[in-house]
Amino acid sequence: MLRWKEIAESLPEEYKAVFLIKHESQKIKNADIGILLTSDDGSLKGFLIDNNKKVVKLESRLAWIYLVEKTLFVPDLPDEELEPTVLDFLERLAFFDDKLQRLTAWMIQSGKGLYHLDFYITGIVSRSLSLIHGFDTLLRSRNYLSALHLVRPHLDNFMRLHAAWLCSDPHDFAFKVWKGEQVTSIKDRDGKLLKDWYLKQKVSELHPWIENVYNETSGFIHFSNKHIAGAVNTKGENISACVSKNDNNVSNKDKLETIMCMIEITNCIADHIFGWVSTKRDKG
């Protein structure tokens, strides 16, 4: 279940996107989205919420939860004791279904109209939710290898989303893609073609961990030593092989690290969308 934090007990970081509820039975699809603000003198002011550009008092809301998932790390435990953590992380990833749907609804409602970028982002979110659902389904059915293949296209989602941020006119970029033009044939504001290697470079400047994830997951697209390692087990001088559609030689630690990648990529997507919606709300 979602880990709501009561406002009376703790508050989020200032300017970090949160969902806010008024009562325990309220669903996230009906929650407010906002940020905590403080006054010029440093005292707490309230929450700037949704499309109203108004600040509500802290006591007017019961609890909050971050838009992005935080505190991601692999516990220092024996591998066999990590299975509950794997399931917990899968639930945290699955929560993005509700979070992104609510965020997208807010995007559509914000400002004074709809833009081509809104529809572009809607496509990104739909693809993201499909990939997350597929990843969850495959991992729960012990098909780690197929689940791992979905990390790379999910990263592609974020790279293609960030591509709009690199263009002088994001709405024209979105319209071109909508009409069928390839992203890789479009140039950014610096005159650079939006090739995958270039997008990887640009998003890695924001999040250095992405370059390693990109390179590692790309190795699973084509048959490589990674697929052999998943089917062959070596212990000392002994070698054994297993032909199976299910997990073989996959540790819970490896599963956790892969889920964390999916969560972090989704965090990046959600953070970008929140930035756009905030701009759209403020400028109309």
C-alpha cells in the first residue's frame, strides 16, 4: 500500500512534488498535487496545489506522499532474505500506475489549453505504464531475462521525453513526431541530430548513472555473453547448464538492482512531467 505520511508528524522537502489527501479513504486519483512553500522569513507557509495557483494551509490536508520514489538501496542482508524487499520494490514500482495517471490528468487540466507536448507526453506515459506492467508480470513469473529486456525501452522513454527539452520549440518537435517524423532526424537547439548516442550523452549529464545502465542493458538486446551467463553456472572447476524459461542463477540482489533502475527511470520521467505542468500552470 502507499506509504502516506501524516502532515502532523512530518513534512516533505520544500519545492518537491507531493500528492496530498484530506482523509484516509481518499484515493490518489483524487489527491491534490503540490509543493511545500515557506514565507520569506523562513516560516512554513502552506502547499501550492494543482492548477489553482493558491496556497492552502498545512492543517487543511491530512497526509502526503512524494511523486518520486526515494530511499532506494539494497539492504545488507543474505540474498535469501532479500525476497520480501524484492516484492516491496515491485509494489513501489507498480504505484507509478496511479501516480502517473493522476499527474497526466493534472497536465491535461492545467493552463489555458492543450499543447502538442501534452499529447506527446501522454504517449510517453502510456508506453511507460505498459512497460512497467510487463516488467512486473515477467519478474513475478520468474522470467527475469525477458523483464530485463524492458529496461532499455523504458530508458528510451525518458531519453525521448528529454529530447523535447533540448529543442528550441518543444511543441513543434512533438508535432513532428506525432506526424511520423523520426526523432533521430530532428535537430536540437544546437543543431545536433537527436540520435540515441547524443540523447544518452545529454541525459547522462543530468544523471551520470544512466550511461552505465544504457550500456549494460543494450547488451541484452543482441545475444551476448550475458545470455550465456544466465544459463551456465560455474563453481570452481564444475560447470553446469540449465535450459529453462524461468530464472536461473539470478540473485535477489540482481533483481533488486534491476527494479531500482526501472524506478529511477520512472522518477526521471515523472520529474520532467511535473516541471512541464508547473510551467504550463504558471504561464497558461
